[in-house]
Amino acid sequence: MIIHADLDSFFASVEQRDDPRLQGRPVIVGGGVVLAASYEAKAFGVRSAMGGRAAMAACPDAIVVPPRFEAYVEASRRVFDIFRDTTPLVEGISIDEAFLDVGGLRRLVGPPEQIATTLRARVREEVGLPISVGIARTKYLAKVASAVSKPDGLLLVPPHGEEHFLHPLPVERLWGVGDLTAAKLHAEGIYTIGQLADRQEAELTLAVGKASGRHLHALANLRDPRPVEVGRRRRSIGSQSAFGRQNRSFEQLEALLAALVDRVTRRLRAGERIGRTFTLRMRFDDYTRATRSATIPRSTGATATWLTTGRRLLREARPLIEERGLTLLGITISGLVDARTEQLELPLGLERLDRRTAPQGGRELDGALDAVRDRFGKQAVTRAVLIGRHTGHEMPTLPDPGPPRG
């Protein structure tokens, strides 16, 4: 059996833990844009990435506190220590959630529900935070169960009750179903996971595409063979900035894109990773989303290459941005592999670059800038276009396991 453990309203819960005056009160972490909201604030419709003005209009009595990322990282570290003390089979998903395989602990420790109960009690007593837990035969079902159990709950989905639990839920509960896919499924008369499970895979392929149709059909029919992977390295690295309904010029968006690319490529190089696919993620005033992607000929971690790629995608999306208004910009670099397994030299063929941004010179410059930032701090060197601009918080992330040695 697999446990999915997910800390509840993580940032806000840490703030309420550390300041007794905030307990039981609606709390918003972040000012201009909501980074996290307590359940008391969520009850009024406040949600992550909402603009601060809209959040305060929805919940006038909310208390706004600035983020304290060091406190969140420390709390996450202590919680993950408890996870790994529970079982060696832990797969971190983000800073506040993980999968735990407890199937082999029944004789030594007890049944999964007892293990989960003990885990929740330890997190509450030793770290002072609420955590929701789902238990099921597969990773997907365990994750859905933890979401259904929130806040601060525990839910076991027994093997004989999987269909009874899953099939009445809306299709939006399926991994990979966003607004666009949900709309396509609704157009086919599919609103619940059970209705989707009753369809033929070929029907779903026509509605949402071959890969998505196969994926959704498998999940709806309880097929998810993925094991808990210990030490699994990320397949993608990303960053985003939400800025609410502030009017931003296209020049400001290009500057923000540069800051995001700098963040992500620094993390690539720190982890000795290189990638091939760049995805630009956008959210608009009406809360709809869109993505634009490009795959380059060979993997790289060079800032100049990815900035060139990102700028091209952003310019292509400019008419859509100007028409619908942008509230969030994010990027992801995926298709990651160990940097030592492939050559870093990249024939770009994307845009003409001068000698300062050529692949070889670019790598040397990236390395020199990384060394300065490591010694003097991330803000020691920045782009001239970013001076005086706020580019959003760099959210803490789960450390990526290092590359295998030897």
C-alpha cells in the first residue's frame, strides 16, 4: 500500500504555528499576490496566485504576512525526516508532499492505517503542523484520497472499494485534466470519472488526443503501475511569477522572463542537468491557461540558449497576452538528463548570437556568474534590465537528488 502525505496550507500553517495570534484567523501569505492562504481564508474564496487586492476584497478581515522561506524549508526538512524514519521508500513530490511505500511494514509495524495515524501524530507533535494522508493501492488513488481527506484528515481506499471511491468524482480530479481538457470531456457528456471509465479509449483519443486519452482511460480504470521511486531525479525544473491583475508592458514581461530563465538555468547547472524542451506557461485574467513549447536539437543548460527560446515563444504569444491580459508567467525546462552523459555544445539555429552568447563563451560566463552568486549571494549579480524591478519570490523547492557517482 502507498501513502500520500500532504501538508495542509503549508506556508500559512507555519505562520499560524509560529504566531499564536494567527491561529484560527484567516491568514494570507504574500502581499501583492497570494502565495498561500489558511483554510479560514480559503472559506471566503481566497486562493493561491490571486491578486492581493482581490483577496482582501473577498476576505476583508484576513491578516497578511510576508513569506519566510527559511522557516518553510526548515519545517519541510523536519517533516521529511519523519517520512524517512517511517519507511526508507520515500518519493518527494514537492516541499510539502511525498509518497511513502509502506506495503512491506505490516508485520514489523502494523497495517497502513496505523502507520499513517502514527505519522500524522508525529508531524503534529514534533513539527506542529497539520497533514492530510491518503492510503491506497496506487499512487494516483492515494493522492486523490489525501485531497478528499483535507483538511487534516486521513482516508483509506481499500482495494475492494476503489471504484466506489473514484468513479463518482468529477473528471477534474484526474491527473492531467485542466480547464481545457475538462471542457472537451464535458462536450462529450463526460462529467465523472465513472462516465469516462465507461468510454472506449478510442473515443477519448478523438476527444483529447492520443497520449492524453490513453493516460486518462488508464487512470479511470484503476491502472497505475508506477512504483514509489526513491532518489528519483526531476524530469523538469520550472519557476513562475504571479502578479495579479497588474498592467504590465510587454517590455516588463520580457524582463520577468529573463529573471525566470536565470533562476531555472542556475538550478540546472547546480544539479548538473541539461534539457531539451522549453515550455512557457501563462494564466489570464479570466483564469484560463495556455502553454507554448519548443524543443531544441540537443540538450543544454546554457542561459543564453533558453532565453532566446523563451523570448521567441513569448513574442509568438503576444497577441493572445494583449487580448486576454496576463496574471501569471511561468517556464519549465523538461526532458532533463545528466549533464555528463551528453555534450553541451549546441548548434542553436534559433536566432543569431554574438560571441558573448555563443555556446562555449556562454557556458564560461554562466559558470563565472554562478561562482559569484554562490560566494556573495543570488543578488550579487543581476541583469541591468532587472535593476529596480520586482520579479516575484523564488519559491523553495525540494532538493533534487545529486547525480549518481562512480
